[in-house]
Amino acid sequence: MDEIGIDKSLVEWREVEGEIVALDLKRSDYFTLNRTGALLWSKLKDGTTRGELAQLLSSDFEISAEQASADVDEFLLTLKERGLLVEGGK
């Protein structure tokens, strides 16, 4: 499966009390990620796969694999729409 990650040239972020506060440099727009999003972000910043993200979410939050996959897909779509997702390796 292809590796995906965050385009670090387009976003600056900090972890604050278990959440992510990020600045989308292209849009000059701040956004925040809750604990769940922060967990996924922590893996995406170094590169990962969709499957690894779903497995992580399922095990950390004790949800079904189907629910984890759906949540990961929604999260990745949001990042892709913002233009912050790098797909197919780095």
C-alpha cells in the first residue's frame, strides 16, 4: 500500500495538551485536531499507510475495524481537500 503523509512545506503545527493546533500556510487558516486527529497526525507527519492508521485508531480507541477505516477515510479526505496530504510516498 502506498505511503501517505503531511506536506510539511504547507503547514506548521504544535501539539498543545494532546491536541494539534496547525496553520495551513497556503490558506493562512488555523485549524485544530482533537485527540483522535492528533493521534493520526502523529503518524502522518512521518509517513504511514491508510491501513496502519486504521489499525492504530481501532486499537487505541477500541472501535471496530470498519468504523476506524471510515473515520480514517474521512480524516484523509479533509486533509486532501486542504491540499495537505502527500500520497504515493515521499
